[in-house]
Amino acid sequence: MALRKKGKYYYGDNQDDLALVLNDYAKSNKYPIDEISEVKCIGCGHQIFKLLSDDDGSGALCQCLNCSEKKFIRDSQQFISLEELDNCKCMCDDEDFAISVGLSFYQGTKDVRWVYVGAHCSKCGMLGNYIDWNER
């Protein structure tokens, strides 16, 4: 792992680095991550996506760059409209990401309290939490 900080942004080489950044963000949000997983396309197994979200921060969708299959993250489909989604962009203007989803559970349960969607830019390596929300 080679996590690096340039200014206020973190850069890394892989999703292990992304997990470190997501965990740090979640702790500052007061809902630490209990479980984290890398997103893989169900159709083809590819791991690079476009990440789309709405202005309200109520959910996200990822679209596989290999086969174009779309997947809503968690319960997003209930709360976001496809017409209102915009591509997330890195500071370098790239839109291709490896994505990880972190979940924070209510204490003593597997009931999800908070969802974090982090992304690792495939062009410049920037890492960050792109969207998070309270699970309904």
C-alpha cells in the first residue's frame, strides 16, 4: 500500500488504500465502518465503473465500463430517479473508478445504519468518499 496525501486529497494504488480513506472518513462521521466490500460487475466481473449519484445524496448507481450493466448500490433504486443522476468526476475530470461500499451497522446487529461509497480514480489514483447516506 502506498497511501499518499497531496494537499487535502489522498491518493493510492488500490482498493486497500481506499478502505483506509473510507474508514478514516467514517470515523469522523461518527458511524465507523463495520463491513467493506469491493464492487464487481455481476455480469462480467469487471471492477471499473462510472459512478452516478443525485444532488440529494440519497443513493448511487454504478455502470460497468466493460459490459454497461447498471447496478444500484444498496436500496438506492427506491430513492433516486435515473433522470436526475449525474456522473461523479474526479478532480482530474476522469469518471472511471474502482468502487468500494462501506457499511456501518447499528450496535449489536447487522442492520445497516450508514452507507459509504468510496471511489479510486483509475487515472490519477485519487481516493475518496463520493457519497454516503443514512440507510432507511
